[in-house]
Amino acid sequence: MLSRAYDKLFGFYREFQPAQRRAYWLLVVASAFDGVTQGVFLLQETIAKRSLSATDFQISLIGLIANSTMLLAALVAVLFSNRSKKWLLVLGLAFGRLIFLGSFLIDSSGLFLAFLFLYHALFAVQTPILNSFFQSHIGSRRGQAFAVTRMALMALSIISALTVGALLDADPKLFPWLLSAVALSGTVTYAIFINLDAGIDYRSRAAGSLRNALAGFRTMLANREFLMFETVFMTYGMAFMLMVPAVPLMLLNVLGFSFFQMAQATGLYAQALIMVLLPLAGLVYDRIDIWRLWTASLALLLGYPLLMMAAYFGRSPALAYSSLVFYSLGVTGVLVLWNLGSLRFAGQGDSLIYQGFHVTLTGIRGLAGPLLGYLLISRVGFPAVFLASAGLLLLAGAMSVLCQRRQRAGSSCALPGLPYLGISRRR
């Protein structure tokens, strides 16, 4: 029985050709080292608050920076469609990772936010590039391959976060040394990315140009089911973004979490179940329609804001941890959909355009969501944020159920009204 389960979850590797296997293992190693990097930044709000005395507004700005910088993904989609990303990756390595060798200069929360802006801005352009590697190097069974690479990332991020949290509890002023480690782990990740990009034959593809990118963009806008997918994502995403400032501020200010407790919350409780369940989610993605995965994920995610609200009223760390467990359960499917969902709609088209658009919308809601969350906290209180988030999740779930029922009836779940925009499927 166990061997059959293993074959279902990991047997895809036997189907890979030698070149696919090499790319797969490179992606696993790159993801593991990226996990070390991301584990450090799971404590970015705690470092800002505890080590650098950041204000609540600055803590909210961290969430805004982390998500709104994804707007830069649009530039990648337009300027680097079917082109080598080598120099963009070199730029990401230099200014998004190696710059943290200068962490010893950080003596204020404002300067720390400037470093975080560079990290997150260049991390945003990494996302669609990584997506294109799965399209070019892996081919079929992307969902399961992605799941394993993400497991490696999360395992190392949990270990990294817990280690950093324990060290900073011992001495909060150790943060420059720990941030500088990002330069080392980032070098390994980006060196592998540059190697993978070099293995893509861009000469066999249509030369990237603004005209080609715009043509691909028009084709994407004619895909009404993809636009419905993005509508559900936008609704879910706003619910998530409202929670971005609320959760760290509540854990730090209301419950008084230490560095290690924050590492447990953001690393262990928020990610351990994702790591365990990702292979199953990847298998589900490869085998069933995305709306069923959406519906199940959104139903589980409802426990995230509702239990966090209960933790607020009860001043209960246990309920806060439970809230993050529900987050972990629900976001497992969302994580696969966020990274690979656009590939389902791109088909043989340039996935960079679809994923670039997808990530750009994340940046748009990343501008509004954290600020709106902070305003609700400061003017009304934490419960208002949690209730608003739960309401948006219910709305996204209702749309997903509607799409699931339409697919069962044999019709597509297209966004209504698009023909009035003057967009045709024919080019």
C-alpha cells in the first residue's frame, strides 16, 4: 500500500528523460538554498520591530513592499518574452542577494525597509522566470515536480527560520550577520537559475519584441476562463492581503511573541503541513480540474481569519497557532494554483506572459490590501480585518463552486461581458 502511494506521488520521476532529470535536480537544489534565504525573511517584521524599533505603520509597509513589487513582473513579461533572462538574473543576484553583505550598515528601520525593497523587487521578477523553467525543462507532470521542489524550499525555510529565531532571542543585534547569509544562499540559487536559462534554446522561438508580447497579451485577454480564474484569485488575494499586516501586528503587539515564537508561527505552523501535503496537491493539480482544487482550498482557508479573531478575543497563542494550521492546509492548493495555474491556460503559448499578468495582479492588490488592512486595524480594530477577510474568502469560494458546477454541466466558466471590450479570440 505504501509503495503504491509512493509511486503515485513520486513515480513521475521515472517518466523523465535524462535532460529532464538533470533540470529537476537543479531546481530541487536551487529551491533548497532559496529556502534558506526565505527562512531568514520570514522574520522580517520581527527583526524590524524587535531589533530596529519599527512603527506599526512600517510593519504594514513591509507587507506592501513584499507584494506590490510584484508589479515588476509585467516588465519581465513584456521585455523578456522568449528572450534569455541571464542578465536579469545577474541583476537579481547582485542587488537582491549580494547587497545583503552590506547588512552591517543597517542601523534604522527605514534603511532596513530600503534593503527589503531591493530584495522583494528582484524576487518578484524571479517568480515568472522560475515558472518558465518548468514549462521549458519539465514538460508534463509539472504539478508533482513543482511540489517536490517546493517541499525542499519549505523544509530549509523552516529550519532556517527556527535557527534565526533562536539566535535572535539570544541576541537581537545578531541580525546583520544572519542577513548577510542571504548573499551566500542566494548565490547558489541564482547560479543554478543562470545555468537553467542557458539550457533553453531561445533561437528556435519567435524573437521577443513588444509587438509579439502585445499579441500574446491580446490572446491571453481573449481567454475568458483564464480571466475568471484571475477574478477568483483577486478576490482571494484581497482577503489574504488584508491579513498581511494584521497577523504580525497581532502576534507581536497583542500576544507578545518572541523571535522564536514568530519563527514557530510563520515557519513551522504556517508551512509544515504545506510541505507534507504539497505532493498530494501537485498530484491533484495534474489530474483534476482547477475549480475543485480551488473550492477545497478556500473552504479550509476560512479557518484562518476566523480562528485568528478567536485568538484575539481569547488572547490565546494556541488559537493563533491553530489559525495558521488552517492557513497551511488551505494555502497548499492555492500555492500550486498560484505558481502553475496559469500554465493550464497558456497551453503552448508563452507562459511568461500569463504568469507575468498573474503576478502583476498580485502586485496591484499588494498595493491596496496591506494599507486597507492597516487602516481597518487603526480605525476600527483587528476584528474588522478578520471579518472582512472571511467575507472575501466566502465570495471567492462561491465563484469557484459556480465554476465547478458549470464544468460539470459541460460549459466553460468564462468571465461574462468580455466581448464588449472588443476582444476576439481570432488574431
